[in-house]
Amino acid sequence: MRSRYTAYVHRNEAYLLKSWHHSTRPGSLALDPAIKWIHLNIIESGDDYVEFVATHRIQGKAHKLHEKSRFVQVAGEWFYVDGLCQ
């Protein structure tokens, strides 16, 4: 989860797509350069999920993304499957 957050901070689309499970991976991402990610707080994690709050700014105004993300491990690597916004 932290590596994907860092990829969003740096707008690293290649890493985000690589770490996304093929069953739900989009063809591309529209990463908005106006979004400035500023903080990640992991709330809870389990065998196949991570619940987090990510704080970001858009045009100076703070917003929070609260999501419970599902992951699957394949051949020792973790892949993002999907997430449910809380």
C-alpha cells in the first residue's frame, strides 16, 4: 500500500499499473497533476486488505480519501484488486 501511495505522489503510472491485478487493471490512468498527496494513514490491515486515509490538496483545499483496498498475492508479489470508499 505504501509503495502505491508513493507512486501516486510521484505520478508513477507504470508502477501503479504493474502493481494492479490483471483482472481489474485499467488500460491507463488519468493522474491529475493538480492533486498534491500529503499524508497516508494506515488504519487497519488484514490478510488481503488495507484500510487507509490518504490526505491530498486540490487548489489549496484539503480532501481525504478513505478506502478499504483489497490485494491478492501471486507468486510472492502483492497486487491491488479493488477498493471500497468508506
